[in-house]
Amino acid sequence: MSLGISEAVFQVFSRAVPQTGCNEPRVNSSYLTLHSRFRVNCTRKRPSMHRHLFDCSSMLQSQLRTHQFQWMGVSFHLCKAYSHPWLQTCKCQRAESVGGTTGDGNGLRPVNDVETSNLVGNLTTAKHIQLLKQEEEVLASNVTNGAITDSFGTIGVNSVEEEAWDLLRESVVYYCGNPIGTIAAQDPTSSSVLNYDQVFIRDFIPSGIAFLLKGEYDIVRNFILYTLQLQSWEKTMDCHSPGQGLMPASFKVRTVPLDGDDSATEEVLDPDFGEAAIGRVAPVDSGLWWIILLRAYGRCSGDPSVQERVDVQTGIKMILRLCLADGFDMFPTLLVTDGSCMIDRRMGIHGHPLEIQALFYSALLCAREMLTPEDGSADLIRALNNRLVALSFHIREYYWIDMKKLNEIYRYKTEEYSYDAVNKFNIYPDQISPWLVEWMPNKGGYLIGNLQPAHMDFRFFSLGNLWSVVNSLATVEQSHAILDLIEAKWSDLVADMPFKICYPALDGQEWQIITGSDPKNTPWSYHNAGSWPTLLWQLTVACIKMKRTHIAAKAVEIAERRISRDRWPEYYDTKRSRFIGKQSRLYQTWSIAGYLVAKLLLADPSKANILITEEDSELVNALISANPRGKRGRKNLKQTYIV
């Protein structure tokens, strides 16, 4: 029993969950045959078929960290074991043999009987696991009741950061021996993996930023270049192919037999452009985030050679052409379907959601900064500049809402047919919900979630507002007002865990109609006003830009009280974020990375400049001279940009 209690103590204080076993990924052979000419692969020879192959990307090593604490008058020394950063996936293939080999990073070496016995011994029986869980619950109860008072406090915040870094490095995925990204989650309590074992473009962004801030550039460089190769992948769903330039939502490294050679295997990158995703939605935000990360890499590493490469320049242009393509829309905002960004399920954000517009604006600014001047780029840069001006005016003028604007909408006249109409989108005042009248503070405001003809989505969407501060899509006054609102509505947007993905939640008949009665997006859960710790890093960057770091520091302090104890959940439920999400994955990588980026930036705010874009004076001048409020007609405008 004492051994069991010690193990329970180890689990509570280290937060480390042992991972055992190896799973060989399955792959659809017909799919690989169809797309074999597009493979990004790495070939390796198999050893003799009379050996037990234990082929790993790197040999498992351990780093020991010792902590001391007092429990019931007895001193304990805990050794916390974390797997080596290089190890991510372990691919096992078995042949008929009693011998074996294992990879050590430099080749293969025999596996002896003692090691084999140790591997088997590590497979804990279900009965023992149940016993350990019971003992852990008893110990956790003692911690809560004060039996162990100062133990975690002595370990302190530093141990939370150390644990976060260990977990982040354990999530690294390797391809042909090179770090290429981080998987979405490593939840040992979940029996259903779904696609959480893949590298998501949007999920890797905080991981990539964290590695950049630590001076570990290789993984970000590899991610940028390998995902670029996937951009040209043949992508088809039901006989239809999307436009060139689309980046995948995610990808997975698979090990498969080499065609025509049974003695060799190859690693392939298997991307998902939405054709396998729940709802089959294409990821509009992936390419935008890729451009933002590319700029951050160049500014942080001081190495412009990556963004100057011909293939990278071509990749940027393909994304821009896809986004700037002519369509039927009269607005400068991007028209997208529901679920095409971080909110990747049906939540009523189809149309012109703020999050996409903020990322779009940011990507345009970053691309303009990185594009090399050449004759073939002149038209593209002209179209880019035109869009920046129009998009900036549109968002600042029509998406902004505060108490003054709300009262103005309340008094709108409708059915105006005129080029000079005040109510341009024919918004009916009855759309103003009672919750908004009570919720809007006297000081503060925000950018609404969506704008379409006769429709304004008055929900507060956090990522779109925060990133509009970061990239100067919002004016300086609007940016301060957004942070004023966050402070004024702290109990609604932060409460017991930062940060609400949106506010308020859809409920009742509105929830049934808009979400289709989605059981995962019930009120105050998941995308329906759940709280997502990963948003800490965007909040921190926004606060640093506006020189109001105390807001971010307060949010990080709240998160530190429980996020490690709760095992780094994906999201939290309830109005005050008191519960771990009912379907939340534990050890979610971007929750871990979001916390680390926030800590690193608060320690050195100057590093946030790799993400921040300041207001462009030329754009401001173009807005003033263009005067989009003016009457319809052709004018010869002497300006830098054409509107």
C-alpha cells in the first residue's frame, strides 16, 4: 500500500502521465497509390525479417527532476521523469522472431531479454491502475482539505512552467528525423483519438511562437517549408477541387511499406484539407496563420533567407490570389462558410466573421512586408494595397459598437434606398438583444462578430477582437476601448479561467436553430462561450501593444492556479469556467503553448514585436483622401492606393 500511495503522490505532484505501447498508424493503401506522385516521403531500409523491429525516430531518454515536500511530517523526494524532447512517435513492426532491435538515434542495436521484460513490465494491469486512481483521489482530497499545505507552493510557478515545457517538447512530431510540428493533444484518458494526434496549422502557431522565443528555430523553419509542400497537394472531394493555394487544416506523419520493396518503409505526410474533417469544411485560416508565422520567424531569427526563397514567395502569392480573387461579394471582407476557422463547427458565423477578417488583414500586411519586388508582383501588390484600405475602413466603420453606436442603431430608419443611406445594411433596431443593452459598459466597446445585409451578430468574439488590436485593424482608441471592455466585464470573459471564446452563449431555441442542436456546443461549452486557455497568448500580445500588461498578468495568474492541476484542458465549461469541459481533451498542446508564450512575453515584452503590426500612416492617409463616405461617382484621386 505504501508503494501505491507513493505512486499516487507522484501522479499528483508531477502531473506526469506515463505513456506505454506503440501504435502503428493505419493508412488507406488505395489512397496512397492514387496520390503517390504527391508524396513528401522519407525512405528507410528494414533490417532482416528475422528480427523484432522497434523503429523509433529517436531513442527514448529521460530527464529527471527532483522535488522535495513535506507530507504528514515525512520528507519526500520525487523524481519526475519526462521523455526526451526528440521522441514523438514510436512505430512498431513485428516479425516472427524471439530477438529484437531498437533504434538509438544512430542506427539499430539488439534488444536483450531484460529490456523486453522491462517493456512488458511497464504495462500496468487495469486493477493496479484502478487502485492508483483511488489512492490519488484520497491524496487529492487531503491536499484540498489542507493535509498537504505548502508542498505545491514550494514547487511554485516555476514547476508549472517546467512541466509545460516538458509536455510541449514531448508533443513534438518528427519526420525523417527532423522536428516538424506538435500534435494537438496527448490525452491518456481518452479512448478515441479522432484527429488529435495530427499536427494542426492553427494549433501549432502558439507552439511555434514559443519555440521562436526560446531561440529554437529549426522546428518552425521545418514546419513552414514542409507545410508549403503540402499546399500543392492534389485535393479533391466528390470530384471537386478547391482553388490553388489552400493550406491543409492538419497533417499526420505515417510510416507505410515502400511500393515494390517489402524490405523498406517510407514516412509520408498525409494532409487533411477538410475532406476528412467533421463537417467537411475547408480551413480558411490555415494559410493566413502560415503567413503570420513566416513573418514572425524572419523577425525573430533574423534570417530572411526562408521568406526570400522562390518556393516560399510562390506560396505567399498563391494564398493571396486565392483570397483576393474576384467574386460576387460587394464587401472587402472575406466571405466564408460556417466552421472555417478556430470555431470549426456550426455556430452561426458564416458570412463575414470577424476572426477571419482580422487574420486576413494581418496576413495582407505581413505578405506586403515579405514580398520581394519584381515585375510579376506589381498587380498583386496593387490589389493587396487596395484591399487593405477598403477592409480597414469597412471594419472600423461598420463593425464597431459602443454605447453611442448602439443608441444610433436603436434609432435607425429602415428601407432606405439611397447612395447616402445611413443604415446601409438595412439593420432592424429590433435585432438589438436585451442582454446587449444591459451588458454594454459606458466606457468601452468592441468589434461585432459578423455583418451581412439585415444582420449584425452582436456577440463578442475574443480572437477577432484581440487580433484586431495586435494588427492595428482597430484604431488606437478602439483598441483601448476593447481592453476597457475586457476589464469592465472581467467576471464574464475571464472569471475562473481565461478566456471566453465568445460571449454570450446561444441557448434555447436559438441554440437549436443556429447549431442544429449540437450536443458538443451546448450553452457555455466548447465553441458556444466555453473558455479556452490558449487565448492567453493573444490577450498578452494585445495588452503589450497597448502598454496595459497588468491585464494579461492578472489573467495568467488566474490560469496558473489550476491549469496544471487540471492537466492542461482544451477548454472549460459553465458561465464562470468552473468545470473542465465535458468533452475537453487533457494535455492539449495549444493550451500548454499559449500559457508559455504569455509567460515569455510578459517576461520580455519587447519580443512581442515579432507579432505586432503598427498602424500604417500611408493607409491612414489613403483612407482620408479616398473619403469612402462621399457620393457615388468617378474621381481622379491622387493617392498612393486606389479604392
